[in-house]
Amino acid sequence: MSTTTASRGSGKLPRIRHGIPEVFVTIFLVMLALLIILPLFLPWMFVFKTQLEYAYHPWAIPLKLHFENFTEAWTAVQIGQGLINTLIVCIGAIACSVPASALAGYVFARYRSRATEILFYAVLIGYFVPVQMVLIPLYKMNLKIGLADSLIGLILPMAAFNIPFWTLIYRSFFQSLPGELADAARIDGAGHSGTFFLIMLPLASPATVLSCLLIFIGAWSDYLLSLIMLNNQNLFTMQLRVAQFLNAYGTDRMPRYAAAAIISAAPTVILYILGHRWIIRGTLAGALKE
Amino acid sequence: MGDIAATTGNAAAGRAAGSARGKPRDWKRTVFIALCVLPALGFLAVFMYYPIEETFRISLMHSSGLGGETWAGFDNYVRLFANPEFLAGLLHVFSWAFWSILIQLPLAFLIAFSLTFYVNKTTGPLRVVYYLANILPSAITAMLGKFVFSPNNGILSSIATKLHWTWLSNIDFFGDPKIAFWTVFIVATWTYTGFPIIYLMARIEQIPTEIREAAELDGAVGWRYAWHIVLPLVIYPMQILAVLCTVGSLKLFDLPYMLTTGGPGNATVTLGITLYRQGFINWQYGKAAAIGVVIFLLSLAFTIAQFSWQKREGDSR
């Protein structure tokens, strides 16, 4: 079930020579891939230009590298503050949702009874709730309990929306582990929590790494929930700052803006390049298991 | 399919539960279960279940940002269906879903099939590249969309001006109500098609190689193999993707909001944007909550449809 994304080995079947059609199809696919990649290089076209150069030759190859845009963006868009806020949100979302999902997923996998089965479906329902539906009450509730306009007020609902999916993943992961291990630990005298923390949780570290990675990327990229929950400029995350800049200046201040955007996109792109195998597998794990 | 393995694998746990019933050490187990489930359920209760109930309640109230709630019955809903902005949002959501299914899914199938049919050195990197646009933050995707389509200094209009293609440089990609929807749609296709591609690739790779060998012996090669053998085998995943497209359209907010804020006029308004405008610009909580209920009920309906398909699929296997 979890090995579905493993690439098909070419060893079993003698490779069929497709010749010319294969070449054409591959060229077509590579061109489509360029269509995906090339826009990502657009910001680099003018991030090293001054505003004046940009105004006259926006798409010319930059002749001289100006790094001022990065320093100016750093102060104008307050990138430092934005990065700190975004990091807090990411770490908070991970810290709130991963332990809760791991614990619940473990119980739903290994302590099956009528009651836990009902609770599992209660958690699973959350997977299908669109965040748009609960924005108004969440906002009103944050106002009431004093979490409005705070990073905590953003982190907590964000964590809640991550929990159903990761509980599901942890549950199927713990189900795939051999039950004898836990039984042996129990016989050796480990308590319920001892078995979980010392034996089972370390075995589930692939699921833990995956959840941290994907929750980080999701929290880093979040826009709608941040837009609703944060009003104070100082608390704005990177995505809010980038979007705000886009609204305020359109494409006129692009060099500086591109600098901010590159910084804000870099972590997800770098994480993806390093961990694409995991990320794709994790994304598919939710969709393929039913 | 996982459940069978789970029930056998957990027979020991189940037996333990049976033997423990009524014995004094039972409470340890119960406490452990309760403590493990509590954080997750607590989060969901406070930030999901209670807000869901509240959304339904507020949608039946005249309620605004100034405070105060008075009973409205179905007034909010009645007014919504007379509100041109909401109706535009509803229309766009469904036409968005329609065109996504008609354009993005066949495109994804074409790419996924080609990638799995011709496995060579480019296959792995190409899969990674096709999904790359999908993980970009939507603010960045919106920015790239502006770089490409912006009328005064976007790359398209710059090239068009240089080549003196006035027909192209005269197109206002974001300002023309007839074109804005398609501009947003193209940007969305660029970023969202990655998921159907990797999903269908994974499904096609599950098809046993014997089927392909048999098909080749029978002369079903190339596109005939795609059309007659592979497509019927992934028709159920395609249905799931169609549901995901539809539910995704219902939730659509980030890209159209950042690219056009729903404009010009209501040309690119979605249900998500009407909800945001009503709730957080006009501060009409009641109406916004009613839109939330509409989004919820529609996505629920499509999700249930998906599950019934799934069940039928499970029976036929």
C-alpha cells in the first residue's frame, strides 16, 4: 500500500524499444516541464536590476548584479519579522498537531473497540470540513477568548485542521507495524505509555518526519487563515507580506518585490528538492489509501 | 483493504480487551486511551465541531460585526440567492469545476500515461518537476501569474510590444471581464495539474505488467493501449479526481483573490471570495455564515457521491 509510488523496475520486463515515438513524446514532455520551470526563473530576471533599469528593460538579461533589492526588501517588507512570524506558525502548527495525531492514530490502530472506532470516525469527519465554512465562528471565538490578532490564534485552528489527516496516516502506519512487537514489550512489563513511547513511536519515525515536513510546507504557504486571523502588520507572515506588496504596488516595484518573493518561496522549494520523494509519497498516501 | 490486516493484526489487542473486561486493571487501559485521544478530540471539538455548529446557528441570524444577533430564519439564504455577487460566485465555482475536469484531467492523464508508458532517464525528474508548481505558496504562484500576464510590464505584453503584435499587447488579461476568468484559470492549471499527474501515475503504475504484455500481443499499442486498456482501468481514480476538482473549486480562494480580488466587477468571484467579502469586508456575519453552510453542504454532497462510487468500486473488485 505504501510502496505504490516506488518507480517501476525496468529489470523484470525486457525494455521495449519504442524508437521515434518515444523521442517525440519525451521532447513534448520536457517542453511541458520547461513551461512549469521557466516561470520560476522570471523573478531572477529583474531581481538584480535597479528600478530604473527595470522600467526601461524589464526582461533584458541583467548586465550588472545589484543586490540592493534584497537589502531594501528586507527593510521595506520587514522580511526578518515576517520570517520569524512564519517560523513560529510552522513550529507551532507542528508542535500542536503531530503529537496529538500520533497519540490518537496509535490508539485507533492498536486499541480497537467500538468506542475507539466511533471516536476515529469523529476525527475523520474533520478531514472533510472546508476551512471556509468555519472562518466566521473561528474569528468571533478568537475575539471572545482574546486570541484575536495573535499567532497562537492562527496556530491552534491550523493545527486542528491538520489533525484528521495525520491521525489517519499515523493510524495506517501503526497498523502496518507488526503487532507482536507491542505484545512482546507488554509481556516484558512495559506499560501502555512505555510501549508507545519506547517501542512504537520510534518505529513510526518515517510518519513523523513526513508529517513534520508536510505540515511545515502547508503552514509556510498558508494564506486564507492567516489573512483572517492576523490584522496587526507586525504579525504578518511572509505570504501575507508578499500578497500585500502585490496589492499595493502591482508590478511596478517588481525588483524589490521579487527579492521578497524569492526569500519567501525558497524554503518550500528547497525542502521539495531535498525531500520530493517523501513529499510526493506522503501526498499520495492520503489519496491512495481508502 | 487495510482493515482486514488491521483486524487480524490486532486480534491480540482485541483479546486483551476481552479478557480485561471487568477486571480491576482495566482502568489503566481506559485512562491511556482517553489521554491519547483527548488532545486530538479537544482540538477538533474547540476549533471544528463547535464552529460548525456556530456557522449553522449564525447563518440563521441577522448578525454583523457591530455585535447583536436577531433571529432571521432563512432570510440570509433567501437574500443570498438574490445577490448577484453570490450567484456569480456559484456560477464560477461550477464552471471552474467543469473546465477543470474537461481540461486539467485529460491533460493530466495524457502526461501521466506518457510518463509511465515511456520509462526512461527523464521520467523521474519529470515527475518531480510536474509536481513542483503544486507546492509553491499561492502568493508566489499569484506573483508569477502577474509577472507573465500583467498588462503594462508582464512578459507577454513586453514580448508583444517588441514584436509589434498589437492584438496581444492590447489584451488586458486581468482587467477584461471576459478574459480575467481564463487568466486565473490558466495560472491555476499551471499549479494544480501536478497533483492529478502524480496521482494518476501512481495508479497507472499499479497496473500489472502482464496486462500490458497481453495488450501488446493483441496489437493494442501506443494510444490504442491508452484509450482501450489504461483509461478504463483508471476511470475510478479519474472520478475521485473529478470530485476533488469540484470540492476544490468550492473552496477556491487564494489565487483569484490575489490575482484579481474577484474583479473586475464580479468576473472572477468565487464562493470563497463572496464569503470573505460578506464576512470580513461588509462584516455581515449572518450572510457569510450562510455562504459557509452552502460551501459545506455542496462539498458534503460531492464527498458522499465519491464514497458511494468508492463502495461500488469495492464491490466490483
